[in-house]
Amino acid sequence: MATASSSASTDPKLDLIKQIRTHEVAIAELSNLSPSRTVYQRNGHLFFRTTIQKAKSSEEKQFDLAKAKLEKLNSQ
């Protein structure tokens, strides 16, 4: 059973689907924050203070990239 779980974690499609779900959740959470809320965005190993709009647009960009990669994998 250990081989089944290790092979599932190395599946690029599964990893992309997880990334897409993570970005969807982050976008939804950012959309529901009050405008006065402080937001920190991760950049490497550090977190930087930013606006909700900038964090949301960054998540949407990453979401679009992951979705495009998944579509490319599905078309092969």
C-alpha cells in the first residue's frame, strides 16, 4: 500500500488538481475578507504585508497557470 500512496503523490495531474483546489479556496477566502483586514502573502519563505486585491490577483494568476498546465497535460 505504501507504493500506491507514493505513486499518487508523484502524479502531476493529481498535484495540479490539488493546487487548483488550494487556489480556489484562497480566492474564496480573500473575497470574503473585510477591506480593513491585514493580509500577508508568502514569497519564498517570507511573508509580506499586502492588500487584499493584490493577494487575490496573485492567487488568480497562479490558479490560471495551474489550470493551463492541467489542460495541457489532459490534451497530451
